[in-house]
Amino acid sequence: MATLQTLSQAHIGTTSPEHDINIQQQQFQTNEKLEIQLEAQQSETSRMVTSSESDILNDDGFDYPENNVRGWLVVLGAFFGLIPTWGLANSLGVIQTQVLEHQLASSSTTTVSWVFSIYTCLEMVSNVFSGRFFDRNGVLWPLLVGTTISVGSLLGVANATTVYQFVLAFGVGFGD
């Protein structure tokens, strides 16, 4: 029995159980300190990223409404503003067929397609400038002018009987 006890002490070492518990407590405290430092560094890093991202996003000086009625009304207004523009652009084939079969039945397909090509070109080119124009001048006057031109163009298309009238009313009027 004495040799077994001597062998176990030689193998384990000459440390007592109290000494082993003290070492384990020190290791545990060291691990806790490291975890706390790591969490502090991670939260500091996330705060730095968040603040720098918010500085980049909010450097234009505007206050954007979020999660309230005014913000959702802006989304609804944009939706209603884009429906006539892109709805008309996506139905050009149907309109061209209607015009080709009825109003301009005596004209060739190539000639009638110029009306819709001019419309598409002017619509895309004017979009580049209209965004900046709205930003500078607000919404009211550009919207009133655009609505007036669109209604006038619609009345012009309804009364058009020749190709040049369609080019002016639909191509240029709706395209700008």
C-alpha cells in the first residue's frame, strides 16, 4: 500500500489537493478576464462600425422618417408615381398593335415603330435629369408640369391621325 501511494505521488507530483484547486481557480479567473476583454473589444468594434456607417448614411443633412405614417405615405406616393410610367412602358407592344391596326392602318410597321422608339428613348434619357430636377425644385412644380404635359399628350394621342402627330403626342409628349 505504501508503494502504491508513493507511485501515485511520484506520478502526480508533490502537489496537494488544495494547491490544485487554487491553480484551477486562477485559470478560471484568467479565462473570465479574457472573455470579458474579448466581449469589450467586440462591442467597441461594433459600435465603431455602427457609428461610422451611420455617419456615411446620414451625412446629407436630411431627416428620413422611419416606421411612421409619413414614411409609408412616401412609399405609397412613389408607387403611384411609378405605376403609370412603367405600366405604359411595359404595354408598348399592345399599344403599337392597336395604333397600327386602327389609327395608322395605312402606315408600315417600321414607320409606326419609330413613334414608340422615340418614346422609349426620351423616357429613359429624361429619367436621368428628372431625379436631379426634383431634388433641386421639390415635388410640386415638376409634378404639376409633368401631369399637364401627360394629360395634353393623352388628348393629342386620342385625336392623332397621322404619324407625325403620333410622334409629337406620344413620342415626345409622353416620352419627356
